[in-house]
Amino acid sequence: MNDIEFVVKKGEMLGIIGPNGSGKTTLLKCIARSIDPEGAIIVLGRSSKEYTNEEYAKIVSSMLPNWPNGFSMKSYEVVLMGCRNRACSLWWERDEDIKLVEEILNLMGIYHLSNRDFDTLSSGEQRKILIAKSLAQKTDIILLDEPVAYLDLKHKIEVMDILKALTQLGKTVIISIHEIELACSYCDKILVLNRGKIIAYGRPRDVINEDLLREVYGIEAIVKWEGDGPIIIPKTKKLKNEVVMCLK
Amino acid sequence: MLGVIKRRKIRLIVYISFLFILLFTAFLSSLMIGAYPLSPIEVINALISPSNDAGSIIVNNYRVPRALLAIVTGFSLGMAGGVIQSLTRNPLADPYITGMSSGAALGAAIAFIAPLNIFMIPFFAFAGGLSSILLTMFLARKSRAGPIGFILAGIAVGTIFSAVLMFILVIAAERAHGILYWIYGSFSTSNWNKFQVILPIVIPSFIFLLINARDLNILLLGEEHASQLGINAKRLWNLMLLVSSLSVSTCVAFSGIIGFIGLVAPHMVRLIVSSDNRFVLPLAGLTGAFLLLVSDNIVKSPFNPIGEIPVGVITSMMGAPFFIYLLLRRGERYHI
């Protein structure tokens, strides 16, 4: 990635969009300190490199890919791990942490999953449990890699509603997302990446247009704005002759 | 959920109490069992008022340190097995399979033959055990074959260390006879001296491992996730490996290589109770202690027709079928 420079303000929700392999996850990993970038990432006035793991976990929580697997652990135990960043007790979680986790699971409509083995959940359910774990960290900055992927429409909207509500509490939310319409409806700013570079950055209405879709995704589409969100309609539905020839 | 967690805490206390009772029973019977069988009254008398008669000397000078050594060694193997399985996220790992025991035995044998002071033996055993586990980890990472790579590397490293050990034993043929017996695991030469050397090393190790049981759960999520939850994952990983190999190596130095306790004990806890390391570590320790003490009781029982055999033979005979059971019954989807 090159020449990446942007500022996210407190209480803002930033949606990072771009084609597969454009660098969305890499950017999030840099902010989460999973990858050590050459430049500097300033978090609350200090370089991210200056923080210890413990300090950073109190400010930034994240849900990144490469999920853990291969162990049997109850879902609520995974969410409870989020409270580790402010652990006062050595061995057992505090009652108030357990109550917080209960509230988060209820809020996200996944309380019924709490006693299930994490490994037996569907991808969408695992994703929601890991989002709940990030929320249990109670940090001011939340990084989520494709939080709504694998979810049905109802749950996509529920997750985005929760994230939006968090920004109203003054928390900063940075997500990578493929659903452009959804991103534009909820995010204050959109950052468009392609091949490791920033193509556009700004308010959704200023950023998302037909030229951008052509440049970044290589598609011809009509973009219509309805309220806060765009509707993207592919211009032509071309029948791929190669497919017909190959698979007939 | 609060209720569920409270019930789990109560269950932990119940299981610990139950295992303590079992262990205490096995301990008392171990004081009675031996070439010179004693009645419960004789044992209690010997414990309460030590005297110079044969029964009292046997109990206080030989059987008590022997039973305590078996308990500490079993606890150490069981707990270290649970730790290593979690650190490597590999259900098949244990101090024996990862080559740690062979390395420790080699180190201890060198110290034995040299011959060095008894207090130097644990350090040599530790150096041997640590170098073998580090070599195993290095090879496993290089192979990029995941859990299978770890097991194969462990077997290879264990075999190399065992071969070097055998070579040394052949060269030092005159001194080797006693050592050979010891290598296959035996408590027959236990005494208070050995116990005094082991205790100051293993007790702090146990405390350290138990304190970090909760963070060990988080390490199961992987280094990246653990770091994001505020843990210095690399340092904790290294420290836990170091401490568990220290406690295992010290025990191996005095009791020889005892297989399968480190594998079987943590799995029994996971199958019956929970995979949470706050349960696995203490309960696997107690289960390991109980299994090893019972095995030692079988070994020294006067009804044993062939006389005293290495305790490692009994633990392997109990452990290997369990290993096969794990492989066949739960191999498809078995997790830490």
C-alpha cells in the first residue's frame, strides 16, 4: 500500500470499500497493529507503536479475519474474553462483566447462541459473536472487517444499526464492507481503495458515482440516490458467450 | 449466564474435592502396599508417632517420599500436558510425544554419568527438555504441516534424543544398569533428598501456570487475537512453555520417562468436565497425580507376580488404549 493518508474524527463511522485484494483488510490490520506499517498511525494523539498491548487493547478493539478455530469453547466464553483488557480479577470474570456480556448478546439478538460451541456456529453466527467480543472490550475505536458479510438482510441492518448507535455514544467505528448501498446509508465517510491506493475519500454522496464504479470495479452502472443511500443498477446484463460455449 | 458461571465454579470445587479424596485414599494405600505389607493401623501409628521399628522407618523414610514424589510428578505431567496441548493447539501433544521427556532424560543421564551433584541433575534435565521442545517447535514451523508436523517433529526429535541416550548408556556400560531402569520410569529409589530438590522448582511452576490459566484460554484464539485483547502473547507463550518444561524436566530427572499421563489426564478432564483451562490445569494435575500414584501402587504390589517393574510400563499400558480410543472415537472432530 502507498500514499495512504486520512483522518477519522471521534464519533465518525468510516466505511472502507474497494474490490477484492484492494487492501481493505491490510489497512485495518495496520490500524489494529497486526501489521507494522512503514508510516505512522496516530491514535488519540500518539503513534500506535508507542502503546503497549495492554494500553492499546483499552482503546482499540477489532474483528479481523483468520478467525480462531480448532478448539471447543462456548460462545459466551469467547465474548467474555473481550473483557480481558480491563481485567481486575485474575481468574474469574467480574459479575459486572458477565452482565455486560449478557446485555450485548441480547442487544445483538444472539443470546440463544451463548451456550453453543463456537466451532459449531455458522459463519454469520460466528461473525456476530466476534463482533460482540469487540463490543465487550468497550473501546473508543472499533475496527471490523466485513461485519455484515454472511449475514441475512435483517441481521445486516441490525448490526449496522448497532454500529451507528455506537458512534452516537462518541465511539469511532471503522469497517471494511462490500455492500456499497448499506455503507452509504450508515457511514459518515467512505474511503475507496483500489490496488493499495486511496481513490476517493469523503461523504458518501460526494464519492459514490458512476465514474467511480467504472474506474474501481470496471462496471457500467446507474447510480440513483434515494434519501441517504444510493441504488446501483447494472446498465447492461451481458450474456457471457464464453460461459454459454463452455458450459452448454 | 451469571447462574451458569456460578454453577461452573461450584462444579470446579466439587471435582477438586472429589479428586483430593481419591488421591488421599490412594496415598494411604500406597503407604500400606509394598514388599512388606502394613496394616492401616501400623501406617497411622508410624505417621503419628515415628519410632525406630521397621514399619515406621519403611513408612516415613521410603513410602511417604515415594508417594509424594509420584503425586508431584503426576501433577506436573498432567498439568504440563494440558498447557502444551493448549499452547500448540494440538490435542495429541504431551511431554512424552513432543520429545521433551526424552531430552530431559538425556540431560539427566549425562549429569548422572558425569557424575555431578544431585542438585545439578534438574538443571541438566531442564536444558535437555527445553532444547528438545525448542527443536520440535522449530522443525514443526519449518515443515508448515500444522498439527501433524508438530507430532512428526516431536517423534523425530524424541527418537534422536533417545538414540543418543542409548549410545551414552552403552558406552558407560558399567554405570548404565541402574540408569536404564530409571529411564523407563521408577519411583523405587525415592527419598526425601530428591523431594527437597524437586519441590522448590515445581511448586512455583504450578502456581505460575495456574495463575495464567485464563490467559492460556485466550492464547487458544491465536497470537493475533490474544495481542488485540491486551496480552503480550509471544512473551506469555514462551514463558508458559519454559515453565512447563522446567517442571516436567525436573520430575523426569528423578523419576525417568513416564509416558501418557500428560496426554491422558487433560483429555479426561476435557471429556468429562470442560475445555476451559481454569478447569483443565488443576484437574488434569490432580488426575495425573492420582493415575501415577495408582500405577505405582500396582507396580509395588506384593501380588504383582513378576516383581517390581518400571511404572512407565503401567502408565503406557493404561494410556495407549485411551490414545487409540481418542483416535477412533473422536479423531474426526477433536478439539482442545
